[in-house]
Amino acid sequence: QVQLVESGGGLVQAGASLRLSCAASGGTFSSYTMGWFRQAPGKEREFVGAIRGSGSIISYGDFVRGRFTISRDNAKKTLYLQMNSLKPEDTAVYYCATDLDVVSTVGLPREYEYWGQGTQVTVSS
């Protein structure tokens, strides 16, 4: 069993930065691919990016375009999402996710078994 808890969301103005964290417990954190997703009201869950257990980036969603950076600290069992140059369209609940097995297609939510409760990010114009 793996438990994930996100934090760091909030209300910011356009152009600001935020860093989200995802604290993990249970399992062997350094072994798992971790993903970030987001979901805006009325929209499907959207892939933000994913990172291997080693810390190498697998991929980012098309919309990221260099504004977001995923990292992890395996010693602290924590995943991060640094978000810069935030836009109102980035407003969403942000989730971290993982799976104990190999994640074949990192951009598909159904590939992940464990999810955090989400943290709200609201960007005002």
C-alpha cells in the first residue's frame, strides 16, 4: 500500500510561481514512476508529467512548454512540481499518482493505482 498526500496549492496571480509537493508513505518510493495530473472543473484529468524512480524525466504534457518542472527527493520520499509563469488556464486540482507495477503509458490515468487527494491551484488574471 502506498499513501500520497499533496500540498502547496493556493491562489496566485497570473505570472506567479508555485511548488507543489507530494509526500509518499508505504512501499519503496525510489522504485516507482511518479506522475502529476490535473483536473479542471468539467474537464477530463490531464497529464502534467512523469518521472522515473531514478529521477530522470519521462515526459511532460504538451501544454507544459518549459513552464513546469518535476523533480523528486527519494531520501525524503517526496515528489515536486515547480510551476512558473502560471496562467488562469492552469487552474485545476493537481494530483500525484503512482503504481507498484511498471507504468506502460505514463500519460494515462488508468495506469496508476494510487492517487493523492489533490491540491487546488487557482490562478487569477
